Amino acid sequence: MMRLRVPIFLFTSLVTLWLLCFPIAVAEPISFAVDVRPSIVKIDAFFKGADIFVSADIPNCDGAVVKMEGRPTEISFSKKGKVAFIWMSVAELSVRNIPEIYLMAVSDEISNFCSDEKCAELRIGYTALKKNAVFESVKPLDGTEFDEFLKFKKEKGAYRIDREASISLSPLGKAKLSSILHLPPTVSPGNYDIEVYCFQSDTLIGTGKSKITIEMVGLPKLMTDLAFQQPALHGIVAVIIAMIIGIIMGFIFSSRSGGAH
């Protein structure tokens, strides 16, 4: 019996030593291509927002996230409160380390397939954004600032998390992801990343990334260029445009009033 124990002891010792020196490698997430349409969005004078369609061939998974996040910036906003039974602005706040726009499409409730730790790491969900947000105000902070900020951004359509992602599973280990992101009219020009994450049993098993370009054209571009390059001319053009719009609106309403008699 003693002779048998010695080889077993040696074997387990060698296995332990091997695992310490050469740990088992954790499988890396699979990379896949992401198709975004349209890949270029043009903001003209009549821009009212746009729908971005995102699709990808992904591994079979429990849940998926499609995310479009703007660069961190500083944003100022007014905090609302009730004063003598009237809702009004009670404080001016600014927040740093927060994206100007944050859009997500998910296939299920995030908590069903992604842990809080992984969400924080990948900046998935509002809780992850809250951890990095830094608020400042001349008045004392009371801890409700992020909720007020979130309400402010949701009203503008700049922060959205929608169940707009669907996964079509396949028995061959592949799946098809289809989703929609809703761009608000207030989106700023620039280049944005569209990121896709796939999870299986709380493990990230696949990632993909594509880009989208948002650019101004026509009158909005002209006014923006003038504002930065020739401020005086920008003011003159703005007044002229306002006068033209006023004349047109006056003509429209006067025509309607005349037709009513």
C-alpha cells in the first residue's frame, strides 16, 4: 500500500507543479465582422434623427449588446425641483467623464446574461456610467444628480437602452444578430464606434466593432463653419434667416386667417 501511495503523491505533485508553471489558457472571445447601415448619416436642415441597422453573424449565445457611445465630455444641465408647488430649476450642475450620447440595443435584460463586474468593465448599462461620472455644483450634492441627468438625457433621446436586438439561433453554433439604434436629432457630428458583445453563461464569448460617420451638410454645415471661422458674418446670416422664416410663417398664418372668413 505504501508503494502505491508514493507514485500517486509524485503524480499529483507533478500535475500541481505543471498547472502552476503552465496555467490553462482561457479562451479568448471570438471576433466577428459587424455590418452597419447606413454607415454615413448626413445632418441637413430637416434632420429629425435616423435609425441605424446593425447586423452580424455571431456565435450562439444567451444575450447580446449593441452599443454606440460618444466620447467622454463635460455636460451642463439644470436640476429640477418643486418650489411652492411649482416645478422649476433649483440648481445648475455639470458632470464630467460622461458620454454625450449613449445608445444600446439588447436582446434581453442585461442582468440575465452579464454580471455587474463585466458590465462595469465594458461600460454596459447606466450603472456602469454612474461609477465614473463626476458631478459639480455651487450647491451641495444630494446623491440624486445622476438620476436627474439621466432623465434630462432620456428626454432628448440621447440616452436609450431598448430591447431592439434579436438573435436567430442555429444548430451549427452560429447565430444571426439584427438590431436597431435610434439616433436622436441632437446627435453631434463625428465618428462613432458601434460595438457588439455576446455572452454565454456570464462569459464574454464574442465581440465585433464597426464605425459610423455623422456629418453636417447644407445649411447646418454652412452656419457651423461661419460660427467658427467668421462669427460676425454668422450673426448677420442668422438674423437674415430668422427674418425670412418670420416672413414665411406670417404669410402662412395670414393666408389661413384670410381663408377662414
